[in-house]
Amino acid sequence: MVPKQHIHRDIIEACKKGKESARYELYQLYARAMFNVSYRMMNNREEAEDMLQESFTLAFMKMDSYRYESAFGAWLKRIVINTCINAINKRKVELTYCEEIYEHDREEDSGEEEPRFTVENITRAMEQLPEGGRMIFSLYLLEGYDHVEIAQILGINESTSKSQYMRAKRRIAEILKDQEMSGF
């Protein structure tokens, strides 16, 4: 079995030599997955497409720094996430504590059946989260980063990452419950 780090090695080596057809092939292999990462971070299709292009351009420029210590997809995903975070930071968006979301009283679980979760209604719910909560939710739950890593990436405290994640998770549950009640 080929180790993850060596998947597509021939294509990667051809990219390092500047072969355009290899770059195109590598792009075709990873663009969809990396777009999904970018979209979850940016919450906007056009911005996600821009970040995807910028990420691939950066990856191709830094291809010589890829040393097969991790899977190429993991290396590329880190570039995509950092590119998105840099773009968000350039807009000078501050992470908020989202306290205003929870001003209303929460109802206790009445033992009713849980709402049906679909990709569409979860995505719709995520789009309604404040940017900070959405980023942390995406990095933790969808990208698999732990709170220590998220804190380092975003320049926040680990406890802030944890509390933002819990608030985002609760808010998504509320949105999904509201969607189900309204028949969405």
C-alpha cells in the first residue's frame, strides 16, 4: 500500500518542475474538496472561488517546500485555510462572542423527535452564524482541527474557541428546530 504522503508523487514532482499539464491535473484532483473548505470558511461562493484560485497559485509557487511529510491534500488544505483566514483578517473582522444570539430564554428539551438533518438545512443554518462562530464551527467539526490548533490559527484563546464552538452548535440546533417547525 502506498503511504498517503506518496499519493500523486509523480504529478507533484512534475509540478515542481513547472509542467503545466501536471498543475492542471493536480488542480482537477483537489479543486472540489478545497473549494468546499474555502466555501465553509468564506460563506460566499465568489469569495470562495477567489480564495481557491489564490490558494492554488500560492501552492504552486511554494511547491518546492512540500516535503512529503504529510499527505498533499492536508498540506494544500492548510494553505487554503490560511489564505481564507488572511483574507478575513484583511477585512478586519473581529470575532464576536455572539452573546446577543442568546438573549431569549432557551426551552428545555421536551422529548420531541429531533429535527431531520440534511446537508441543505445544515448548510443554510451555518450560513446564518456570525463569521467567527462559523469559522470555528467549520474548523473544528468539518476540518478536524482541535481547539488548541484553532486558537493558534485565529490568534484567540483556547477557551474562546471552545465557547464559540458551543454557541455555534447550539445556534445551529435552534435554527434547525425553527426550520423544521416552519416546514422548511
